[in-house]
Amino acid sequence: MSQLELVKIFLASPSDVRMERDYVEKVVEEINRTTALSKGVRLEVVRSEKNAYPSFGQGGQAALNSQISNNVLLMEDYELFVGIMWNRLGTPTPRAESGTVEEYERAIAAFESNGKPDIWFYFREAAAQLNSESELEQRLKVLAFKKEVQGRALTHDYEKPSDFRERFSQGLSLWLSRWEKTEDNQKKTNLNPFQSNTQRIINDRVKDFVGREFVFEAIDNFFSTQPKGYLTIEADPGVGKSAILAKYVQQNYCLAHFNQNRGS
């Protein structure tokens, strides 16, 4: 039997989404028994609250960061970063508004430098009782953070933990279906070959990343400020890139050229 390739997933979240955390591990266990085997890989989840050991002399998040670097993996060696939030942003650290935010920022920095990990962020949108000023403040911070994340990473909303489990399972299965096992233990650089070939160009050329709800505004802003150039819209297959552009063209009565790459 050939050796399974280990694929690391980093999970970051505050304390009010404990059920979702557990669902991540359960989904990974299920996929390890099915799809992952056919791909020759084994998924492993690293959870900050479970995979760190007690340490003296450092702030909690700094100790975690050090342990990730020295005893597990560098952030860029993870293939996928999964963040989850509801009403709590989390406890501040000396370097960020919370430990989860700091982990997210480290993942962004790793992706911009090395093209990995892929970054997903899930936000629970169900109503909750906020009985104090501090709870309301936490909720407002989450909303502000969500707006920032939507411009830089793939985000998903869900209503309840069971919805999260279903969406995460579907997303992870699709993500893994695109996996190509590396040969001779060479480290894979990216799951998406189109992204791998173009990411350097995109990083050099594109300065602003926006969520889908802001695409039209971004296109208008580009055309109003740039005399010439290219506007790149990059997203996973099936999310509606062509439909978005077709609707924009229809509303603005302009000519468009579609260059479709089946791998994008």
C-alpha cells in the first residue's frame, strides 16, 4: 500500500463556536474514510486550543505561534486555513485584536508569500441575546472584521451549527476532489493550477480584493480611475464569474471579451 500524504488544516475560532469546531474534526474523520483515501492523502486538523501545550514566559498567542513554527509546521505549510466566528472576536493579543485575528493575519501573510494556505472563513448569522455592552462591542467588532475578510478571502454565512457542518463538508469534498498527489514527497504549491500559474501576476497587479456583493462597485471604480489596464476577477468554478460580468455588460451597454480558462 502506498504511503498516504499528510494534508494539514489549521482551525481558528473564538470560544462561542465550540460545536462548529467539533464538526470540523468529525467531517475530516468522515472524509478521511472516503474521498481522502481515493486521493492517497490523510487530512489532519490542528486546533489552537487543543494542539498547544502550557508555556511560561510568553503571551498565550505568542506561545502558540512559537509552537506552531517550532513543533508543528509553519503557517505556509498548511494547505487550508479555516476560520469560524459568531458573536465573539476573541481575546486581544499584543499584536492583534484577538488570537483568531492574529492567526488569520499570519495565514494571509503566508498566502501572499507562498500561495498557501487556502483561506476560508465562516460566519454564523443566527440571532443571539447580547445582554451587555461588552457583548455588543464584540459583535460590532466581528461585523467590522467580516467586512475586511470579505475583501481578501472566501467567506460563507450559515444559520446554525448543523448548516455549517453541511456546508463545510460539501466545500471540503469539492476542495479535495481537485487534489493531485505529489510525487517523491515534493511539496505541492497550490491545489488550483490556474491560480498557481497566475498568482504572482495577480499579486503584482491587483491591489484590491472585494467580495461578490461589491464587484460592480469595484468595476465602476476601476474604469473611473484607470485610463487603461486589466481588471481580473478570480474565483472558484461555478460561483458565477461569467454571470456577474454578463449582467454588468447588460446594465452598462458595453462590449466585453470573455477569456475562459477551464482550470479556473
